[in-house]
Amino acid sequence: MGKNKIIILLLVTVLLSQTLIIVGTYSTYHRGIKPKAIIDKFAPKAKPSNPGQGHGPPSGGGGASGGSEITGQKYAVVIGISDYEGESNDLEYCDDDARDWADYLSSLGYDVYLLLDREATAQAIEDAINWLLSVVDEPGDAVVFAYSGHGYYDPREGSMIISTDLIGITQSYFDSAFSNLVSQHAFFFFDACQIGGMAVLADEEVGRYVAMASNKHSYSYDGTEDMQNGFFTYYFLEDAIKTKGYVYMEDAFDYTVSVLKSVLPQMKPTEADTYEGGLALS
């Protein structure tokens, strides 16, 4: 074999090895899993007091906007699942995402309902949502719902989060449940794959902002060892809010999108916004 052929062969070998490393890395970060069962109907344990005050006009569909400044209490449900039923379904930093959100929100005075890993069964998530609806009783109460873990999109059911026991909780469930939310100052954060359907949380209801790590067909990824977070959570919470000092969630989202376009362009974060002006957490 000639010298030139040997050099070409070595270059091809190096390029192939680099490609395999990159593909292997991203396949590790991939957050996609099919649930074994689906919950799509919300059944409240108790009727919330004065439900529905977050609603915009019945026609909805993108024209509604409004909201309230924080004049009441602050409540949050934060869920992070790295430990799933079956070892092959486990993720790396979703529980860390949740801990970081919980710590930050607690520092702002939020009453935080935290579910981690095997605590976050479908029933426990339903209980947490029911708790949130029961304690919020004023339009000026601030609400945060943050989730990091597996997501999935079904052509009939839409986007859904996946509980630790592999139950899909659909966008229809969330839409129905949070139609009872009184608050007009609500922030929803989803770091999961194929989660863009959760935009329904801010279609008719005013005073809401929804930040999602993906659209209905794209994916979210665990970050690096240095980050100790998912990419979306890291750049949104740790970098934009904590380090750069962004106050409004819309601005933190815009910053995150701009960074991800450079570092991980296959991610396609999306948002839904019916909060008039910028939504701050405090």
C-alpha cells in the first residue's frame, strides 16, 4: 500500500472515531421514552375555590394577554426524574435540575412541593398538582410548575411528561387541571423531549408563560459533567437567571435559545406567552 493511501486511511479512521464519539455522546443525552400507560383526564380531589379566574376570553387562540403582579403568596411544584423504572430508562441530571430550581425558588420565598426520582409516581404528581390548585386562591399568587425528565409525543394524545413508573401525563390533562388555576402570574418550565404541546397551558388563559426545551418533535439533552444539569435548565436557570441576572422569564428564554443555537443547534426550544409584559419570579 502506498504512502498516500496509508495517510488517507488514517484520516478516515480518525474522522470515523470522532463521529462515533459525538454520536455516542448525544445518544446518551437523548430524552425519549414511550410510556406504558397514559393519563389524559384530570379529576380534582376537591373543587378549587373560585376556579377559572385565569381564563381569557372563551375564543382564546393566541389573542389573550394579561396577568397580575405578585401581590399574594408564592407556590411551586418542582419535579425531577433521573431514576426511572428499568435501568435503561435512567437519565443523568434531571434530579439536579429540580433541586436547583427548588433551592432557587425557596430563596425567593416560594413554598416548594418537590418530587425527586422514585417519589415522582403518576399518583404523586397528581397529588402535587391538586395541592397547588388547592393552595392558590388569589390572582396575585405566584405559581411555578417546573419539570425535568422524559417527555413523549403521541399523534393522538400530544405531548406528555413521563412519571417514574412510566405513566404518560398528557397535555390534555395539564390543560384541564390548570384551567382551574386562579393565579394570573404563572410560570411553567419543561426540560423534556417532544414537550412543545404544553403550549396549551397558555392559549386561552391569561397571565402565563410556558418555556419548553423542545417542540413536539425535537429532543432535550442532559448536559456535561461540568454543568451538572440538562442543557436547557443550565442555560436558562444557572446561566441566564443566576449568573447573567435576567429577571424576566421571556428574556431568560431568548438568551437560552441564542446560546443553544451555537452549542446544540438540534435543540428547538419553544415558548407560549399570555403574560402582558415580562413575567418575573419575585
